Amino acid sequence: MGRWRGGGRDTTEGYRQLDVRRMQRGGFLRAGSWSSWRWSRNGEVFASIQVRRISTASCSCTVIVPVMATRKWTKEEYPVWLEWTRCYFGGERAWFLCPRPGCRRRVAILWGAMFYCRQCYNLAYESQNETVYDRALRKHQAIRMKLGGSGSLAEDFPTKPRGMHWRTYWRLVTQAEEAESRSWPPWVYRMMVNGSS
């Protein structure tokens, strides 16, 4: 499981997730529909879940996970309630209501083995634990990849993609340069200055 640097809360990175938006896009929330989700590591399935839509208001989740001490698989079945909200331009959006007793938060993603909301597991997002320098580096890498290059700073900066306006390209170049300048921690600058004198 993802762990917060320096101790503290686990992060969502190491937890299985069940996303209601993905299920809705795939048509798995239609009444009477069945879907099956599997999680694997190194080609070996380590957990699966079967979701059956019972009514317009709920799904039945059959969670199948191995009990690590005995290496046997165990089944756990529980209802997950759905709530629907109207979209501004028509249609409806589905939400899970967290099935943990006493919670019932409206969320798009359920996490973990029993599939509760992020707050019930007290999970942080990986990005919440990043330093200012990490975020700046990630932004610089994202711009490089958006332009068709790789995230590696060792490679040349990507050229303007075909069809992109020059004004857009130069705006992204400026943003990438600013992000790169913020991606160096102060101690690196101090080391360079002290090392050069």
C-alpha cells in the first residue's frame, strides 16, 4: 500500500478502487446487469469483485478476497446503494453511497478490500504528500508529454506538434521552464554556489 513519506496516512496508490463513473460509461449499472472486476499482480489474481445491479437504487457487491493466513478465498456480500443526480446538460450521473455503517457519503470511488470511501480508510492522495518541488517537476514532465515527448529531462525539449498554434506552444514552453526552475530544492542551489566558490 502507498505510504505517506515520514509516516502518517496511507495513500490511495496501493488500494484497489471501484469507480462508479467507469461502471456507468461501460453500461454496468443497467438494471439486471452483472460485471466482474479482477485485480492482479505479476499476472496472478489477488482479488475480484462481482457487481450485480438489483434495482435503480442499489447494487449488490460480492467481494472475493484471499485470507492471507490460510491462503483460502473468502466471499463477502453486501449492498452498495446508488444515488443519481441530474447533469446540467441532461442525463444523470451515478454516485456510490459508502456502504460502511454510519457513513453513507456520496462518492465516485470506493477503495480497499471492503470498498469504503477514502475518508473511512483515512487515505490521502499521493499528490497531497508531494513537496512543492515534486509538484513542479511533475508539471514540467506533464507538459513535455503533452507535446509528444517523454518526461525525461535528459532528453531535448519536444518540438511544436503539428497543428498546434505557435502561441500555445510558446506558452507551454514558458510554463515548463518556470516549473523546472521551481523543481530544484534550495539546498541544491546552495550546494552549487558553495561548491563553485
